Amino acid sequence: MIDYALSDDIEVICELLDITAAEFASKIGVSKDTVTRWKNNSHEISASNLNEVYNFAFSHDVHLNKIKEQIYKEDCKSKKRVVLFHGAKNNIEGDVSVNKSRGTNDFGNGFYCGESLEQSAMFVSGFKDSSLYIYEFDKTGLSGTRFFVDRDWMLTIAYFRGRLSEFGDHPSIQKLIRKTEGKDYILAPIADNRMFEIIDSFIDGEITDVQCQHCLSATNLGSQYVLKTEKAVRQLYFKHHCFLCEKEKKYYLTSRQEEAKISNDKVKIARRQFRGQGEYIEDILK
């Protein structure tokens, strides 16, 4: 089922490029009547033509999804509300739930959303049928906890990802588990696979906590909200389903590769600059 705002998007494309619907149809290789049918009933459009519509826009510097991000964020003026983005490998079927994710994610089961459209899109742009969802999250009446790029966050991520299972009863780990228990949501830095490799080096005793912290800070992936309870999910309001065309996906993948190269260089420098500072994992959990 196609639930993108196709009709509105076509009108926006034509307005921003100052072209008529007939000119737009000609440029993407279909008739004006075909475009009219798409606008009246988006279910009639094929996957290839849907991609062509958004490819055309993106290649002409009409970045619809970034425009929508800015508009929704400008419209969200309450301090208790925040605009969030969820990148999905496939369309979300049914209601959002905290129980559909893997238990070995950063903070276990939960519904994960990022604060940045671009960062959320980067994680799913390598998948054929991926797309992006925009939500507004109302924190009113909810309990939350926050993590920063520090030792507590590193240990918590490692524990939930199964790397510190044997230390589950250690007082330091128990304290961190209690910090997340009973919370409706968690706000924390995003940990992608590259960041977890760095945390792995810390858990394996190759680098100290200070080295790890500075290496992770260098990756700069932004923050995420993890909705841990159904109460939190009920205060997550759907705003928009964004189509990710092939040209936009390629743009995000290229950006991610460029960022990764810079981050890797920063990590190497941080490892050397902070060598010997801080504590190793064996001393922290002895």
C-alpha cells in the first residue's frame, strides 16, 4: 500500500521548479493524464514510476524530505514535544510496538528514533525497500533518562548488546541497569556498528575508558530516543511517511562513507593522544 503524500509532492515539485503538470509529465516520460491519475489515486503508480518522480525532484535540487524535516521542526514549538525520525528497512505494518525490535539493540527492546532525518536515513539507505517515518513525540507525563558519551553509556551499551553478560551482578552494571528500568524512554547517543567496534576494543581491554570516550566522541552520529513502554508509544504521533528514491539513498550512503573516513582518522588520533589515560575494563569491573 502506497501511503506517501504523492499528490502534494508533485504539486510542490512543479511549484518549486516553476513548471506545469504537463511539463513535469513530459520530463519523467509519461502523459499528463497519467500524472493526473497518480494525483487522484496514488495506488495506480508503479514502484519504478514512484522512484522516477522523486529521483527527478532530487536531481533538480528539490530535497523534499529535508524540507519536510525543517517544516515539522519549525512547527514543533513545545519544549515537551520533539520531532523524531525512524528509518525502516521495509514499510511498518500495523501499529508501532516496543516489542518488534531485537533484544540485543543498544538498550534492548524498544522503538528507536533519531533526532536527525539524514542520520536516520543513512542507516537504511542500503536496503531496497527502505523508507523514512516522521513522528512527533510528546514527553508530557513520561519518565525518561539520558545518557551522554561517557563510561556509563559505554558500559550500558556493551551490557545490552551481550558483551558483559557475565558481569550482570556487578554493582556498577546493576546501577546502570536500574537507571533504565521503569523508564518510558531513553535519550542517548546513537551507537552504530562502527561505534560498537570501538566499545568492543574497550571491553576487550585494548583501550582505556578515556580513549574509548574520545574515540566515540569523534564519530558524532547524533542522538536517539528509545521508546521503552507502550505508554510512550501511545504518545508518538505519526506525521509523514517519506519516500527514499535511489538518488537520495546514494547521496546518504556517500555522505556516510565520507563521514566514516573522517571519523576513522579522528579515532586514530584520539587513540594515540589519550594513550595511557583512564582505566581499563579489568580495573573498572574487578
